[in-house]
Amino acid sequence: MLVPLPKMGDHQSKNAQGLVDAGAATVLRDQDCTADTLMTALEHILTPTVQHQMAAAARSLGHVHADDEIVQVCLQVAK
């Protein structure tokens, strides 16, 4: 669950949207975040089915060898 900070501009919300669209996260707006809404949201995302779905969605977004590719680009640029 992501709770973008409103005082940081809208970039946190925009960054979160990609994860939400993929099914890898949910967003709770800061102004809507109360003890009750947080508890309800956590109860939902902590159910085994939702956890499994969100984890699979998050894995699908990953790039397993990104670190190696970044190193190779840096080495090429440094030459």
C-alpha cells in the first residue's frame, strides 16, 4: 500500500499509478488515511489471494538483470 505525501507535489501519486495499474499496489490518499480506512485497506491486501495477486504483478514488473545492464552501460560510457 502506498500513501503518497501531498506536500511532495503530485510525482509520488504519478509514480504509484504504474504499480496500481499493474495490480502490484494500492494507493490510499493521505487525506483519506485514518485508522479505520488504513485498517480496512490492510485487511484487504493482507488476504492470501490479494497478496498472491499483488506479488505476481510486482514480479512481472521486475527486470532481473537490470543491475548488470546498468553497469555495462556505465562501462561503455566511461571508455
